Amino acid sequence: MRVMFAVFPGPSHVPPVVPLAWALRAAGHEVVLVSHPGTAGRIEGTGLAPVALGEPEDLAASVRGCAADPRMARIVDAFGLDPADPAGRSWIGTYLLSAFRHYYLTDQAAGPRAMTRRLTAFARQWCPDLVLWDPLFFPAPLAARACGAAHARVLWGLDHLAWARERLRAGTAGTAGTAGADGTADPMAELMAPVLDEAGIDFAEDLLAGQWTIDPMPARMRLPVDLPYLTMRRIPFAPARVLPEWLSGPPERPRICLTLGHGEGRPDTQGARLVRAVVDAVTGLDVELVATLTSGQAAVAGPLPDNVRTVDYVSLDQLLPSCAAVVHHGGGGTFAAAVAHRVPQLIAPPEVGDYAAIARYVAGRGAGAVLDGATATAADIREQLTGVLHGDRYRAGVTDLYTELLAAPAPGDLVPVLERLTRLHRERPAARKEG
């Protein structure tokens, strides 16, 4: 069969789908990864076939536009989110909904509306049997509907938008223009109507939630959403690089990794403060700190002691096997790599997103600790590192998380399941012999 992955153009959105895409290729299926032009180079580095459609995207401008749009504020209010949780409201209402606004409510001829047209045209020409889409790439289910393909989401984090959508549906109707139990209409369906009308498609929940969802996060972390999920083991992926010579043998002393992830490549106040605190914590300790910092982060970190090595990039799959601990921001990819290599995690999460939830999960399972990036001192961090280096702190929890990871189906295990679900949900007869 032919499988089209539709990837949102963010730097951390490609790696979660690569192992599944390669599992499908290894099983003999045809696979392409479709995204905006700015993501094509990152896809090329995976060895998979990229298809670049539409225009380069300014994601920061989309977020700013969403924050100032009263239509988005109406949706956030309808979700019934906790007013006492401004960070959660900001994450869902600004960052996640910015993609919804971007593709459904911006109608420049060469802009987001054009992506829906171009993706639909490509899907009709290429004829995928299955479309697997990033939960923020909203044109994908429309293209799948237009060509009769089965379609499902592939998550990269917790399913916050589906959780909020379910809260909205509890008080409103599921189709545009129809009043719900509280007398209000469905604001998301109403705003989708012009694009759906142009495409000749009726509203349905699968346009927001997929016909099913592939979830690479631990099942115990899953939000209470009544949708069909397939659990998939998250396999860490990073672009291949030549192994640095300094990693070709065992470290001479305990090695600590410090990373702020793909999305933290700017020297913001919290990131700069955390870097300095970690550097001060290891000063005088018989350890080696490997800090994956951009030039901007290295500059604001200030003078570094001899036991600190800075690199702009190194694959965590290459680095973490030699590490006794990792200090990071709580990103899903870093979390998965640390679990896969059984490394204790000290996490200083930003306020929004999945970061704090991942940090709490790691700490709750006894595999690490949560640091407050705004207040943690060098002494606090040194105490945590000393406990890791000179005792069994977190060892049982690390093993528990690793065992949980291995219990989840690997991407290759999902291939026959996807073949069956595709046959069940595809809306047209197969035009080719199955691959």
C-alpha cells in the first residue's frame, strides 16, 4: 500500500514519525513524507522521500496572530479550561490552536488555504491508501477524505487538543450551526465551514481527531479521552552523524549531559540561568559535563571550567549510553532517549506544553527529579547529581521506565495492524495490488 505522512513544519515534529515510516518501508510499502518547504531538508536527512508543498511558514507569526484573535478566545472559553491554570490555557489556546487558525482561518491565495488545495491535489494524484498525519497538520484529513484514503493521527506528545475538544463537545453539538445542550453552537465546526464547503466535505469529528490515533507516549500518561488509540514504542531518532572521536571510548570520569532540545535554541532567561546553575554545580566535581549548546547559549553561560565540554549538536543515541545522568528541559524526544538508554533524568521544564507533565511523570516513577529552572541553585543541582553518582538513587525507577518502554509495541509490530485498519477504513477499492 501507499502511505503518506503529513508532517507539521516544526523542528521536533519529524523525528517521532521516522521509525514508523521506516517500519512501513521495510515491510514493502511505499512511503512519502509531505510538509512545507522548510521541513524538506530535515526529512531528507532521514533517508525517506520528502514532498515539499506550499510556502515557507512563519510559525511565530501564527502564534502571535492566534493570541490576538477573538475567535480563538471564544473556542478556549468553550473548552471550559481551568481559569486557575493560565499556562494550560495558553498552551492549548495559543500554541495548539494556532495551527487550527493557520490552516482554517487564513485565506491568502498563496498561504495556508492553498496548502489544503495543494495537498488535496497531490493526494488525488499519488493515491495513498493511508494518510498518517501530525495532529497540527489539519489539511491532511481533508486530503485523505478527498482521495478516499484511511487516515490517522501520529502524536508527538500528550493529546491536549483532543482532550479539550472532548470537553467542548460535552456542552455543544458535533456539527456546525447546531445548538448543543447548553444552547451554544460548536465554534470549531463553525469556523471550519468555509474551507469544508470549498472542498465539498461535511464536518465530522475525524477531521480533528483522525479515524484512530497512534500514541508514542507511555500509556500511563494518556489523557482521559474516549478515542481509539494504538500505543507505539517511541524509538529515539536523530540525524546520522560521524561518531565524535571523544565518544569512541569510555569516559575517563562520570559524564553528565545537559541539553535544552531543538526548541530551546535561543538564550532565554530561564535557559541561560539553568545552564549557568548546572555549570556551577559541576565546578570542582570529578565529572565531565557535555553541554549541547548553541553559540548564543554558550555565550550567555559565561566562563566554563575545564570539565565542561560544549558542542552545538551530538546525537543523544551516541552520547547518552556513556552518561550517568541527563539534565534537560522535558522534551518528549529527550525523555524517550533517556528512557531507552536507562539514564536518570533531572528536568527543569518550561511552564507550557508537555514538559511539566513529563517531568512529573519521571519523578513520580522514581526515575529522576524535577528542577525549578527559575529558582534551582547550583547547590540543589549538585546535591541531585551527587545522589546519582554515588548511590542507587533512581536506579529502580529508571529500570521500571525501560521495562515499560519495551512492553509497548515497536513500530514494526504496528504494520499489520495498520494494514488491517486501512482495509477497514479506506473508502475506495484498491487501485493497485497491495504492497
